[in-house]
Amino acid sequence: MCRASLPFSATWKLYLERNSRCNVFRRIGTAGSTWWSPQCAAVRQGIVDMMHRALREPEVKSVVICGQDGKFCGGADIREFGAKMSGPPLVPMIHMIEAAAKPVVAAIEGVALGGGLELALSCHYRIAHSKARLGLPEVTLGLLPGAGGTQRLPRLIGVPAALELITTGRHVTAAEALQLGIVDEVTDQNAVDAAVKFAQSVEGKSLDARRIGTFPCPRPPDLDAVFEKVMKEVRRSARGAIAPVTCVQAVHAAVTLPYAKGMERERELFSTLFTSGQARALQYYFFAQRAVSRWSTPSGARWDTSKPRPVRKAAVIGLGTMGRGISVSLAQAGFSVVAVETQEKQLLEAKQAVSGMLERDAKRRGAPLAHGNIKYSCSLKAAADVDLVIEAVFEDMALKKAIFRQLSAICKPGTFLCSNTSALDIDELASQTQSPELVVGMHFFAPAHVMKLLEVVYGPRSSPEAVATAMQMGKKIGKVSVAVGNCRGFVGNRMLKPYLEQAFFLLEEGATPEQVDQVLEEFGFPMGVFKVSDLSGLDVGWKVRKADGLVVPDSTGKSARIQGGRRYSPLGDLLCEQGRFGQKTGRGWYQYDKPGGRVAKSDPWLHRFLEEYRARHGLVARRIDQQEVLERCLYALINEGFQILQDGIAAGPEDIDVIYVLGYGWPRHRGGPMFFADMVGLDKVLDRLERYHQLHPDVPGLKPCSLLRKLAAGGCPPIHRWREVIQKPHSQL
Ligand SMILES: CC/C=C/CC(=O)SCCNC(=O)CCNC(=O)[C@H](O)C(C)(C)COP(=O)(O)OP(=O)(O)OC[C@H]1O[C@@H](n2cnc3c(N)ncnc32)[C@H](O)[C@@H]1OP(=O)(O)O
């Protein structure tokens, strides 16, 4: 018996065990994390050497490959992708294992992902621990499984199941892997021991039927139709991402070509993806999503020095759409929840709605119901003994202030008071309480029980403990929490403002909502800006603009287009004055078949309205090309992102990018707005903003931010070096 040990991220070792009696332990090299990276060349070399030795030595009858520290293999080290490959190449190694004349068994504990699963697929048998997870997540990194995964998996589990796993990158449990036929056995006991036992039981048996590469690939009878359908679906959901489409092409090769030719095709397709901008973007995003948990604030509070306080019981105040979703998230994560809505009728409605949401979700996930965790009340006093409150009432400062005053008097000392406000001043709310250090924002995104993003907003007086507690709470309810500073709209909504503004100006200048939306959707947003506005309700922004004094009594008059000395578009206000609030009224930037309808149709009324508007204001419609639409909308948003970094509202570009991908539909394969700016070239973004600002000097959002200028003047450092430039002003304070 020969055992080769493959850890995910530790010292790599490989050892021989002869006849299971005397162990000869041999360390064959150390690696930073995974077996693919150049440092892991030693590991691949070790596997190759030990496989040769195991095959040579007559005492060795079988081989078990296992991981170290309870993890089989997480796949390639993504950080090493840029580096030159050394050591024995992967694919021949995999072929050598598969061709071995002695049984090779993979003992899968922890994870077998990406190249790790491809290695396991080259073994003759796979034994998995019941808690193991398996998958080919390469597509989420802009790649395809390039070590035979696209050729072996369809041969093992059939084309439809393989296509689903490869194009989504979904991880499966050991139980599902067994059901699909990816593993041969699942055990609750020690998987390595089980694999050794298994290996001994198959010693001497023929391996002819165990080499997946020799299997014929099952060919669906209606092959073309199957692939046409899958390709259509993948193209639709990929929204411009190339990896899922390329994965389908690779699996197609498995069905239509002999194995060796299919492997060649896989290699060609892999190479095109490997160097693509999309792969860079997705790999950047992978680390960005992990980097945001290492938060810091300009005052010096940090994730590693700030201790969260335990939260067992939480209250949600206000059970509208957001409050309901937040209550569901908390209950599902096992928190005791006190849900408060002051009106009896609304409370009852909310209770029914929340129960329905919990039931549907429990059914979908096959999980137990979390009803028992929620107590409903009409009184704020019910929040007296909770550890943390999330206020989720209407976006009305006076109302929120009154609630914070009351909560401060009602809640036990030390209770954290959080607001789900999407834009309002956290500090102003904190000032209503006796302990402003306990106040932070927890900005959820609708639907709150579905959307993965949480902006945790710290004010100047929020304690590090309060920030750490809200961040941890977010993690516990399955959100990606991003810590951001306090300013109007925080990060996400603040950047949305110049984006929306440009979209309105483009309509004034000659574009249509359809044209703007089409350009943004082709870029990869699931919906263009006007469709999103219709969905969220045009009255929401109208209310905010009215509160800000931007909406003048006569929105049709000439003066309506200038506010505070800068250009302003009253187009949204004019629509609202007509009762066009979007989907809910059946009319907005588009028309819908009925109030609440979802399918946006072009509206001739709107086009006439735009023509009349332009005529009234002496605006001559011009032809606006796609590039201008995209640049003006996106670069204005990006410019605000640089301003946010400069102001210290976000600690780094990763925070902004994660917020935009998870909260605003920014296409993941474009990394996020700040990564996109880096890809385009900061000097180019600067140049275009300067040009647009020259043409529109009354639009401050187009004036390039000084941080952007500074970065461009400093030679456009890559995004991972921006923090060095951003942090300088703070360290000098
Ligand atoms: C060219 C050759 C072909 C390659 C094919 C491949 O193999 S591509 C890689 C396929 N593998 C993956 O995509 C796995 C990605 N990782 C995960 O899914 C998860 O990290 C995990 C392995 C399931 C572990 O999850 P867990 O929640 O326990 O930990 P974290 O996600 O927080 O990760 C811990 C730290 O490890 C870093 N890391 C994880 N995976 C990789 C990786 N593949 N390469 C490099 N680094 C990786 C992760 O970034 C965390 O470190 P931080 O410093 O906190 O960022």
C-alpha cells in the first residue's frame, strides 16, 4: 500500500506504507498552498516519483491518495497563476495515475475542488467522507476544468449532470456525489482508513472498467438539441461571461471527439480562458470577497483587534418589506427575534408574510422551520432585553430619530442600535441616544433574505466593538459584510447618484431609455438603469429629491434644469407628477400590461414626452453612440468611487467592487467598477472624464477626482497597490 498525502494548504508530504504494517514516512517537499502552483511542483514530482516506485515495488499492491489535515485538495493556488509552471505537468501525471496497473483510491476528506477533483477522477476509486464537498468551480474563476475534468466528468455521470456542475461550478455534498456516481462510497468514519480498507479489497482485480478516460462518452439521442438548449440557457444567464460558454464547448468535445482529441480541445479552450481579462477579473473578485472581512476604519479600528460581542437575541423594528426579509434572515440563522410593528393590522400581515417566507424557504432547502425563533409585538418595549436592534422603518429621519430616542431609553445597557437606512446620517441617529458608540448602520439590500450584501456603516462615534459585532452578525446570517464610512448614500447609493444622473442627461440629449438600458445590459448588468428604476419605484427617488429641495413647483419651467448652479434633470420628477411610478403603477420609463406587471415594453407616450420636453427646453436631440452611453454612466460612477476612496469612506477598491457586484448587479466577470477602471486604464478613464467634463462643465460628477489624477500621474499602479496611495493622507493626519 502506498499513501500519497495531498494537503490543501500546509506542508506537503507523501509516504509509503508497505503491506499496511511498517510505515516508511517520506517528506517530499513543502508548498504554500496547493499542488498545482510552482511551489507544489515538488508535490507533483513527489506523486510521480512515488507512483513510479509504488508500481515498481512488488510489495505495494495498491495506492491511496489522501490529503493532509482533513482536506483532500482545494485545487490550484490562484495566486500562482501568473507564475511560470515548473515540475512535471499535471495532465501526464493524471494519465499516469489512471493507467496504473495497481488500484489507486482517492480518500476524499474536506474538499476535492477543481484540480483536486480532477486528480480524484484520475484515480480508479473514490471514497468520500460524509462531510466532504466536491466540485469543479473553475468557471467561477473564469476558467474551465483543464486537467481532464470536462472530458472525464461527462463520461462518469452523463452529459446533462456534468454540464450543470461544470457550467455553474456548484459544490456538491458527498451524498449528492454518491448519487451522481462521482464517488464509490461515502463514510462517516475516517475516510483514509476506509480507503485503505477499500484499496485492499480491490487489490488484484481488473481495472479495465475503472479508467474513466477509456469510457465511451454517453451520447444523448438528441445531441444537437440538448447542446443548443444548454448553450442558449448558459448564454442567457452568463450575461457576457465567456467561461460558461467555453465550458459547454469543452463538454461538447467530450461527446463528439475521441478522448485524446477531446483533451486537446480542452487544452486549447483552457488556454484562451487562462489569459482572458474575465479570468483576471473573476480571480480578483474571489480574493476581494475575502479581503472585505479584514476591515479597517480611518480611526484605526481593525478586524483583528476589535472583538465582537455575542448576540443571541435581536429585535427588528418595522415590518415592511425590508424588516420582514431581515427577520427571516435572523430567524434562519438561529437568532431569537423580536419583530415589532406598531399597528396591529400590519403586524398580523407581516406575521403571515414572514411565516410564508420561512415555510417556502425551509421547503426549498429541506431545512427545519425557524418559526419558533420569532416573537411578534406591537410595542417597542418588547425590545427591552435584546442584544441588538435593527430599525427598518420608512426612510424618514424624524421617525427614525424618535425611534432611536425611545430605544435608547427602553433597551438594556449595552444593546447595539442599528439602522437599516440606505442613505441617512448614522451620526445624527447616534446623537439621539445615550450611547452613540453603540450605533451603526446595517444596510441590507432588497430582498433582504436573499441578497448577499450588507453595508455596515460606522459613524465617527461607533465603537470598534459595535462595528465588529455588526460585521460578525452579517457573516452569521450568510451575508458578505462590508464596513463603510458614514456619508449620504454610504458607498453603493452614493455612487448610484452620478450614474443615474448621467442616464437622465443622456435622455435629454437624445437617447431613449431602451437605448441606455440595452448598452448597460450588453455590458452585463441584469437590467438597465431605467428598468431597475421602474422595478424599485420612481417615487422613492422623487421623495428623496423633494426632501433635498431639488423638485421645484414648476418642473416644466426652464429653471427646473439648474439646481444650485449645476445641471439637474427633472425628467424623473415629471414622470412622477404624471403618476408614473414604474411597475407598481403599470407605467414608468416603460409600460407594463398592468400595475405590478413585470415585462417592460417600449412606450410611445414616453418617446413623445421626451420630444416635447426637449422642444420646450430648446434641446436638439443628437445621435449618441454606445461608447458614450457606457462611458458617461460608468465613468461618472467610477469617479465617485475614487472620491469615496479619497474621503476614506471605503478602505480599498475591493470594498467598492464587492458592494457593486453583490448589491447592484455589476457583472462579476468584470470584477467591479474599480477593477474595471484598472482594466480600462486609469489614464484612459481620466482622459475621457476630462473630455466629458469639458463638454458639460455644469456637471461636477464628471470632473475627475484628484485621487484618480494622482494615481494616473503616478503611472497607473495596479489595483492591488492603490491602498498605498490612498492610505498616505490618513497616515499623515
Ligand atoms: C491551471 C490549473 C487548473 C486549475 C484548476 C483549479 O484547481 S482552479 C481552483 C479551484 N479551486 C477553487 O476554486 C477553490 C476555491 N476556494 C474555496 O472554495 C474555499 O476557499 C475553500 C477551499 C472551500 C475553503 O473555504 P473556507 O471558507 O474554509 O476558507 P476561505 O474561502 O476563507 O479560504 C481560506 C484562505 O485560502 C485562500 N484560498 C482559498 N482557495 C484558494 C485558492 N484556490 N488559491 C489560493 N488561495 C486560496 C483564501 O483566499 C483565504 O485566504 P485569505 O488570505 O483570507 O484570502
